[in-house]
Amino acid sequence: MKIQFCGAAREVTGSSHLLTLDNGFKILLDCGLYQGSAQGMSEFNPNWLFKPEEIDTLIVSHAHIDHTGRIPYLVKSGFSGPIHCTHATRSLCALMLLDGAKIQERDAEFFNKRRKSSQPHRTPLYTAHDVTACMELFTSYGYQRWFKVHDDVEVLFRDAGHILGSATVTLKIRENGRTTYLGFTGDIGRPNRPILRDPQPIPEVDYLICESTYGNKEHIQGPEETERLLSIIIDTCVKRRGKVLIPAFSLGRTQEIVYTLDQMETAGRLPRIPIYVDSPLAVDVTAVFGAHPECYDQKMHEYLLIDDNPFGFKNLKYIRDLDESKALNSSEEPCVIISAAGMLNAGRSRHHLSNSMSNSRNTILIVGYCSPGTPGGMLLNGIKEIKLFGVVKPLLARVEVMDSFSAHADRREMLHFLESQRRRQPRIFLVHGEIERQEQFRNYLAENGFNDVEIPELGQEFDL
């Protein structure tokens, strides 16, 4: 068999890996959208390194758009096989993909109204109709249950602890008289995080596709420190009569932040200040969280005995209406605004950034990974001005960073996750990481006894 890396190769986006068995059966692992620079999106997203109609089955690790966002386009391009995922991932994909389609439709309409005569007419990659078609192909499973995708291929999902429904994927492949085990980490979560269970070790495998987002970094803030720093940041901004803008992805990050604030409010440690979740998608996703308690950890179940609504409290308001969202920009009341997208490159958070970054009373709190070319990445790199909606905006607001909300394991946590592979010593392929971090992570793995490590380029193939 052979494997080809068709996305998230030396990039932290666009996850997609193609496994072709000797009998020609083709298995696609994830089918993610490229998120980041406009050029990167226009070059990657419309194009395939394979023929979609030749793919026999798709296996999805979790619902984040950089792992699922091209599924409707895959079906539109000719794929008609089954799509396998966990129960919660299926529920979330129905929301995430539909939201993605609506965004593309609006963006195309906006562009076409303002395009120059020399510019080509723009069409969305896929529409809401395409999402409906692809959702009919989804089949979902629980964790810890082997199921067949082919007479000679079985699949096992284990909890990756990254977001609701996230899974590692283990394939048991029988061909040419031998049995081979191939693992795919998807995105590895962090131990001792709120809401979700800790990542479960993957079975011993011969080959492992492993994420490497934070391959050169170790997170330094624990849960107690998280609450303390968050309280200080909010308190400080209240005293300055300013706003705290927290850009956060609608799936996972938003719910964890709200849950932390809910715990602070229950314990009487949350400053009395209005808190807004300004994201229609986050409202819908939070409802899905309530429908999948099978993914909760023990602490979450215990907290539910104290507070039966861990995603809601007195001063918290969820906003759907666009006019209410716009009103936040003109309001002078101190408040906290949690809004998508998490990299500040799209959605309502981009508008809030444009309206808040030039006010010295305000604070922008970055709580997760941001690609270098996005506004969030620029803020992390110390830029002093950003061009937003055609206007150059000076940065006068404070920028704070809290990596404790990251849903990705750091290098030490990833190494701990890989302990289950120490005896068999699989051949490891690093994906979903920037090349500099991947090279440092490869060296770190070598220092800790894992020496057979590859960093594939986009499109590169390997015989297994």
C-alpha cells in the first residue's frame, strides 16, 4: 500500500491523507479546508491531488473545518462513498458545514457586487444544497468499537480529547498475507482540560500520522492559573472602562471559555460585567454540547450536579442578531465579547477587531493558535497596524496571550501520548504543523527514542 499527503503537509490547515491499498481500494483520512491567506485558499481549496470519484471511503477525525471543510465539495466533485465518524462529529458537521456554505455564498455575492469588469465572476466552493447531499453519506459510531469499511479493513475510534467527538483513527489492514496497523492522531487534545475526557492512547501501530501543531512549545498555564489570569485581564479592562475581545472558534474554544467563566461565576470570582458570545454558530454548537454528555469527563458530570447549565449564567448573553452584534461596536460599556473566527480573519470577530484595536482602553485576548498571515498571527508577532476592510488601523489596545485554552497538546503532552508506541517504534509522519516547528519536534522525538520520523511535503507519496 502507499500513502499520499494531500493537505496539512508542512501547514496547520487543510488536513487530508490518502491511503491506497494494493488492491486499489482508496481511503481518505479527513478532507479539510485550507484556512489562512487568500492566496493559499484560492490555490488549495478548489484543486485535488486525486480523483474524488475514485475515493472509496472517507474517515473523519473531528468536525473542525480544517479537517472537514471540503467534504461537500468532495461530494460535488464526484465522491459517493460512505463517510465515517463519531456520533458527536456527525452532529457538529451538520452545523459547521452549513455555516461554511453560507459564508462562502455571502462572500461570493459580496465580491460579485463590487468586482471590476476585468475580474472573473466568483462562485462558492459549495452551497447549502451540497451540504445536504453530503450529510446523507455520513455514518456514525461510538468509541472503542471496531467496524469494517472493507472486507480487509477495520477501523477503531478512540477519544482524542481535542473537541467534542474528536477521535484518533486506527486502521487494521489485511493484505498479501499480513496484517498492518496504521494510526492517525487527528488533533491530539490535552490532559486535565475542562469538559472532555483526556486523550486515550492509540493502539500499537506500524505507521503513525501524527499532528505537530505545538511541536516546539510547552504550555505553561494550568487550570487554576487560567482562572486567575482571566480574572485579572477582565478586572483590569473594567477599571479602564474598556472591552475585552476574545476571538475564539465557535466549536470547542468558545464552550471551554464559557464553561470556565461559568465556574468563576458560580464560585463568586467573576467580575460583574456583561459577557457576550457573538456568534450564531457558537449558539448552535453549544446546544450540541448539551446533547452529547457521553463525551464529558468525570469532573464535568460532577459539576452538573451543582449547576445544570454549565454554558449559561446571569450576565452571559448569546447573540444571533446582526444588529445586536453591530450595537456592541458603538456601546461604551465595559464588557467581554467572545466572537468567531478565532484567528480574526473572518466573521464577526474581524469587525470587532476593526472597531476596538485603536482604543487604548481595550484588550485583545488571544487564546489559541493563529496562522502567521492572519490578523491574529500578526498581533502575536507584534505588528503595530493592520489593514482591515480597506483601512489601516493602528494598534493601541493591549494584546494578551493565554495558551492554556489551546485544544492542542504541546510537545511534552504529545510525547506522553506516544508512549504507547515505544515498544513497536512505528514509522512516524508529522503533519499539521509549520515546518520549523516540525523539525524541532522531530529532533525532540529523536532525543526521546523515536528515530524514524518523516516530514512529508504536499503531494508526496510513500510506500508502506
